[in-house]
Amino acid sequence: MIKYNFLLYLISPLLIIKLILNSIYRKSGLNFISSRLGLFSYKIDNDSIWIHASSIGETKLAIKVYEKLRLKYNNSLFIITTTTSSSATLIKTLKGNVKHLYLPMDFYLSMLRFIKSINPKICIILETEIWPNLINICKKNNIPTVIINARLSKKTLNTNKIIKNIYKKSLPLITKILCKSDREKNNYINLGSNVSNTKTIGNLKFCGTENNDIKNNLIERKYVLAASTHPNEEREIITEWLRVREKKLLLVVVPRHPERLGDILSDLPLAMIKIAIRSKNEPIKKDTQIYIADTYGELNSFIQHCEFVFMGGSLVDHGGQNFLEAASYGKTIIVGSYMYNFIDETEEFLKANGMIMIKNSKTLKHVFERLIKSKQRRELFGNNAKKIMESKKDIINDYCKSIQRLIVE
């Protein structure tokens, strides 16, 4: 770990500046900055069950795991850590003996002090968060670590030899790596994990959508949804939507990062579009064409009541966004060609006619028009998507059984 820590401290000024700038941009607050820098004063005396998630998507899964595990460990304190302020808001509304904390950056002394202060009897990591010092400290202190729904990002797989060698030394220290697919299992083994400790269970995100409550429809008009969009996607989607010349249906755009509103608006010919913005409480009128829902925590409601949905992060080289929530509501899902973060899921849905994939934004107009005209077509794709989701609902129980074997009472 000497080489890793040397590199980490070498680039620490850049990391700290980036942290501060991002915090200011996203209005995360001083508590977020100080916690990420390891400046905290809390101490937990009793053993805790520690679940770590990074962003909102992983946090939603962490909450599902917490809700399952707390049924068995109702006397234990659960610590859920995140690295973004937006994901923290989801945890603060939870019931039960649960506390949210921000995970410090992976500087050795900060991480050592943090782990000793929360006193965990297990560390459960969601998906892609591989922090060498965290893993090493847990190993030295006999704290079992398990990565669940394990996957590796394209960036990690294509990283340089120096970083790969660091992963190669860290991965064998992890107690269990429970992967979302055989593809990811092989990726972990090729990167250096022990074959005996690496296992495929399935995609936990299939279970992260079990929510049958009826949410309030936030919009009175019927609408098509563009969800979790990224830079440049809004302009392309809106351009093709306006070419459809649809007057009855509204296009609702929910950007992945609502704080990008200014950038989105500067990219659009506002004088030529009838547009309303949710954060400004602007009303939706009969002639409104575009509604930008730049808010947190409302995406599920928008998905539940839409006619069909385009999932963002797939027209640009981002790798796609999680479309399984839309599938659980039986919605027709459209994606672009950049879905490498969801290769296995995308292949399964395409084979079962549970999804539509387009090559580029120029074909969106044609797809929009066909789906608008045919309710039967929308129901066909939506029902196929929902059937896939229902066939996977027990995966979370398999994950929790594996976790329970590692928790020492």
C-alpha cells in the first residue's frame, strides 16, 4: 500500500480543491467538506453494521439491504455512508436505528480514525467502491468486507498498470465479492480477486424497485419522460421531440444533476420553445411543450405516470442509467447505444422485447411517433419488461443470506 498512499498524498492538493469546488457547485455545505476531509468528532461505542454506497442509485440499493437486514438485527445500529450530499437526503428519512455519515477520502489516517470511530462488525460495499486503505484497515482489524452487486466500471477496467497493480493487491483482502453477473465475476477475477471468494448472485437492482405504492401524479397533462439526462442529451432529445409536433403530450425532462439547469437552458433556443421549470414553480399551460423537472426525489413519480420513458446517459458516452425502475412499472423503455454499464441487463431486455434501443438521436422522432400512435405497442414492451422484473424479485434474499454468514454476533 506504500505506492498507493504515496500517489494519493502526491495528488491530495488536487483532490481537495476538486472536493471544495464540487461542494460549492452542488451546495453540499461545510459539514460535507469537513467530513470528507476526515474532520469529525463522533464516536460509536457499540458494534455497528456498516453499509457504504456512493451515489443515489447505490444508496437506494443500500436502503433495500438495510430494510431487509434490520428485520433480523433490530438491536444493531446501522451506519450508511455515502460520498454525495444528494444521496444523504434519502437516508435521513429512514425509520429505525440508522445513522448517515459521509465517508472520508481514502487517506490512511483519516480512514483509520473513521473506522475505529464507527466500530463496525462488517463492512458492506455497494457495487464499484474499491478503496485500498479502507479494505486494508478492515482486514487488519478482522472486520469482514463484502462487495455486493459487484461490478467494475469501464474506467476501472481500462485503467493503467499502476492502478491495476494496486487493485491486484487490494482485492484478495476482501472477504467476499458477490457479483451481479458472470461477466462481472470474470472481470473481478481477471483484476486480481480470489476465485474462491468471488461469486455470482445476480443484479440487486432488480429488487431495488419493489415499490407498489401509488405516487401522486405531479402533472395533470399526459406526458413522455426523458429521465436522468446528461449534458448534450437534453438538446438532442428536445430537438427531436419538437419535430414530432405533438400538441397533446408534454415532454418532461428530469436531468441527472438538477444543478445543471443553467447549462441546459443556455443550450436551448428559449425564444422558440414554450417551456416551464419545476424549481421555479412555473405552471404547465395548455401550450407548454417542455417541462424541466430539476428537483430531487420525484423521479419515481414521474416514471410511474408517464406514457413511456427515454433513459438518459445512453445517447452520450456515459454508459447508461438504471432503467429497472421504469421496467418495474411496466413502462416502454427507450435507450441509446451507450449502455456498457448495463450490458447484461440490456441484452436480456432486448432479447425479450422489453426495451427499444436507438443508434442515435436522429431516430428518436420515428420511435416517438410510433409509440404515441400505438398503445398496444407500448403495452407490449412494458409488459415484457415487467415480467423480467417479477422473475428476479428473490435476489435480495440471496444477498442477505450471504451477508448474514459473515456477521459475528
